[in-house]
Amino acid sequence: MKQFRTFVKKEFFHIFRDKRTMMILLGMPIIEIILFGFAISTEVKNVRVAVLDPSGDVITRKIIDRIDASEYFILTTKLNTPQEVEQAFRRGEIDLAVVFSHRFLDNLYTGDAKIQLIADATDPNMAVTQSGYASGIISAAQQELLPAGASPATIVPDVRLLYNPQMKSAYNFVPGVMGLILMLICAMMTSISIVREKEIGTMEVLLVSPMKPLLIILAKAVPYFVLSFVNLSTILLLSVYVLHVPIAGSLLALVSVSLLFIFVSLSLGLLISTITQTQIAAMLVSGLMLMMPTMLLSGMIFPVDGMPTILQVISTIIPARWYIDVVRKIMIEGVSITLVAKEIGILALMAFVLVTVSLKKFKTRLE
């Protein structure tokens, strides 16, 4: 029994000396419960609303005030023409638009007063939920604001689902799955490249070669970049011809941004490769540590705007978040590449930072 206790004590010492194991054993449950508890939410929060109110009468103003006072919606802008509605959606400024008919108050008692709700249906489930919440507020406001004894026709808002009127779930999941697949495959493929050289003993050959560290790192990425382009082509073909998700925008712009994202993912994998010692550790870091944040914090499944502020801030360092935004805008909404310049700039900055850090870590390990 004494020998058994000695062996148990020895195993505890081994675990306590390995900081990475301790982080996985004690840190991962904390991270997971926080992410799953706060990021997974189907509640409607912080929905950006635009209003087109050509009549501007007392009833429409009070309905608008009720929507703005709701905890679910944020009134961001007031539009002047119907053309501005879709422009606001294309610029990514709003999630929902409320459009009132002309002479709303005068037509309220004749049944000719109309309200249209226009929602961004790239995420069809969220669009339906947002429209339902807004319809409920409008219905309640109508009953409260009319004079006692009045009996106007009940207004049932006309809901228009922009970009995805058929409410196909593939329109929402294809951009997210593209980001997840490319991120995981690219990072996992490259994360073991330098570690493999260390394990099989060929790192010495790289050390004495005349190649600069930057060229060695880029040479590691080139084959995987070509293979990832093949994966991208396969994904796009399956999306269009099997899942029937059309490419509404420029195919060249979509491919160009995807190649930039592939390079970011490969750079992240190379960074993981330079800071890990074994292929197993590299696979675990690239697989486990990237999959969960990409799925939960990128907007792939749950909207980022509905998350707590701290998680929204953390999501800004997730490359897949910006790539998924770009794919939805170009592929589903059909916007021009100029309207996604911000996301492209962030991805380009991430690529530069990751390559720079990988180079620094690689040179440090060679010394």
C-alpha cells in the first residue's frame, strides 16, 4: 500500500510540473462553461433598426419610440427613401428595417395603413425571431395608443426576408462552415510541420542551410496553400451545385478573400508549430483550442451582437469572424468588395502579425 501511495504521489508531481496539462485539466472547464453559458444564446439582443416613416404622424412616432425603448432593439438611423433601406443592409449598418405607409394615421381606420418589416435573412432563424419580436411590440403599441372605444383594423406587419426569401438554412451555415473547415484544416496541417522536423531529427539540416528563417517558414506554407486552394474549390462547387447556395457577388472577390484567409490560417498553424514540442501537442492546440472559439465566437452559429461585451471583444481576434462576415456579404448579399474593406484590412493585418511572430519564435528556438 505504501508503494501504491508513492506511485500516486509521483503521478501528481508529474502533472503539477506540466503547466500545459494543468491548464487543460483546470482551465478548459472554466473556459467552456463561460463560453457555452454566455455565447450560446438564441435571444434577440442589440438588433440595429432603421425606420422609414414618410407620414411622421403621432401614431408612427409613438410606435417608433416603443421599438426604441425595447431592450431588444436599438434605433440606429431614420431613412428617407426606400432605396436607402437596402443600401443600409449592404453596408452592414442595420439588421431590421421598419417601413410605414404614407398617411398612416389617416388610413388607420380604413384598413389601408401598412407596416413592413424587412429583415436580413442570411440567418433565417434570427430574422424570423427579430420580426416576431417587432410585430409583438407593434401590436401592443397599437392597442395602447388608440383612443378608447376606437376599433380600427388590426395591423399585421408584412414581413420581407431580404437575401433569403426561401429561408434556406444553408445560406446561413455555408459561410460559417467554410470558415471553420479552412481554419481547422489549414492550421492543423501546418501546425505539425516544424514540430515534425524536430521529432525526426532533420531540424539540423534546416539550421545549417543558407535559407533565411522567413523563407523556411514560407516554404513550409506553400504546399499547404496549394492544397487548401483545392479544398476551397471543392467547398464552393459543393455549395453551389449540391446545397444550391448561389454566389450573388463577385466570384473573384470571394476567392481572393478566401485565399487571404487561408494564408492567415496557415500562418496561425505555423505559429503553433513554433511554440509546441511534439506533433500531438500541436494537433491538440490547433484542433481543440481553435475549434471551440471558431464555432462559438465567430458568428457562425450565434450572433456576436447578442453576446456579452467581453466576448464581443474577444471575438475580434478570431480570424474566422471577419472571414465569415465577408463571405456572407459577398456570397449571399452580393455586395462589392469595397464594402468589406474593413474586414479585409483586419485579415491582412492578422496575416502580417502572425508571420512576424512566427519568424521571431522560430529564430529564438534556433538559437
